[in-house]
Amino acid sequence: MQIKDIVKKVKQIEIRTRKKTEASLMGQYHSAFKGQGMTFSEVRQYQFGDDTRRMDWNKTARFREPFVKVMEEERELTMMLIVDISASMDYGTKTQLKREYVAEICASLGFSAAGNNDKIGLILYADKVLKVVPPQKGRKHVLSIVSNILSADYVPSKSNLDAAFNYMMGVFKRKSLVFLFSDFEDEFDQKILNVTARKHQLLGLRVYDEKDMEIPDIGYALFRDSETGQQVWANTSSARWRYEFAEQQKRKMRQTKEEFENSSAHFIDIKTSDDYSRFLYQHFKK
């Protein structure tokens, strides 16, 4: 994409997501993701029913009457967006490419986080981690993240989710909200997923095009894997071949979902023609 096209696309996404985010997602985001701990607020005199574990013994001894420490929830969180930029994500047959759809979802999530005064960061990966945008606050930072997703060079190689998880675990020590975007065409290590899901609050979002699941009858056709370059001829006129292809894709996605849920992570399937805000709203509500 040219620079002027990227700028135009970012502006379109900002306009399209602003109303949708403020109307539905932001409120649910705010209520769904509580603070990660407690921080000291003030000291006041003891009142009946106060937790005695919060007693300030130094001030109690000094004034010869009981005082307690008042704690408040830490509201500030860190949201990390992990985005697969392997070549299969630069594809689409309907209204937009997968990469554009992901950029729009990231904008909505980012604006929700910015409205909650949270930090937002980005990790772009394919066969390895290719770019990292450190977490910062603000709407301008969110737009910068969207621009990075749109302008990235989508790599003709298999995606290595393990590398992204290992980087996340090595650099971000504090518990974060992690949103992972991929079509999950490639395998990953279940053990690394388990460790990441225990450390961070993880949601996998599988973004797919309808042609990823079902191939129409177009006769004999040459198919090329955009990540490996492998080519194969197929007779799409065969109803059996089309059925077996669709069933194989369904089994693969069921397995991925089960692996996420078994690791205590969450998983959502979203088609590029779906209203993603409805899926996210329902997830936050749960």
C-alpha cells in the first residue's frame, strides 16, 4: 500500500470505529477488565467492619486510636495486540482483506483501552517477531498501531506463534490483556500456549475469509500456498473433494479452539463479513 492509501485507510477506520466503540464496546471493556492489584490511597480512622489486616499500626500507636490504610484498585492495564503478518493474512474475497479487518478490530480495542486510560502495544510476527511497538496511551498511539498493521510487509513464510509467545513472556513481566490475531493455519506448541495463558489474560481471535473454509466449483484449478509457495492441482468439480476440504478445515479449527480452552485462554472465530463488535461485546459481557 502507498503512504497516501494507508493514511486514507487509517482515517476511514477511525471514523468507522469511533461511533461503534463509544456506543457499545467501551462500556463493556471498562466493566469487564478490572485492575490488576491494589494500591495505597490514604489513612483514616478505623470504622466498624474495616478489615483489621489493613491496620496502620505506626499511626495507631502514635495517636493511641486505631487507623487503617485505605486501598484502591489499580485501574491502569496494558493491552498487547499480537498480529500475524504471514502472507495468508493478506487475503480476502469479500469486502476487505483479513489484514484490514484485523486493523479495524485493533482500532476498536485500542480506542476502548485509550478511553480507560490503559496502555496499548503491538507485536507483529510471522516466522519470527518482526516489529514491536511499545505500550503507550492515547488515541494518536492507537492510530499509529493501526498504520503499522496496514503498512507491514506480509511475509511469505509459515507463522511462528511460539516465537511471539516467547517474546511476550520474556519482555512483558506484568499481567497484560493479550489479543492474538491470526488465521491459525500453522501449528503451535501447546505447552507455550499454556504458560502464556497462565501469565496473561489471553484471547485468540481467528480471522478468516469464507473461502478459507469452502472452495466453490471452478473446475480444475492450480492452488498455491502463499506462505510456502507449494502448488497443487485440484478438481474442484468433485463434490467429495470439496466436502473433504471443508471438513478438514472444520476439524483443524475445532482442535485449535479446544487447545485454547484447555489452556484457560479464550477463543473466538470471526469471519471478515461478520460484525466483530457483537462478538467482542458478548465476550466482554461473559
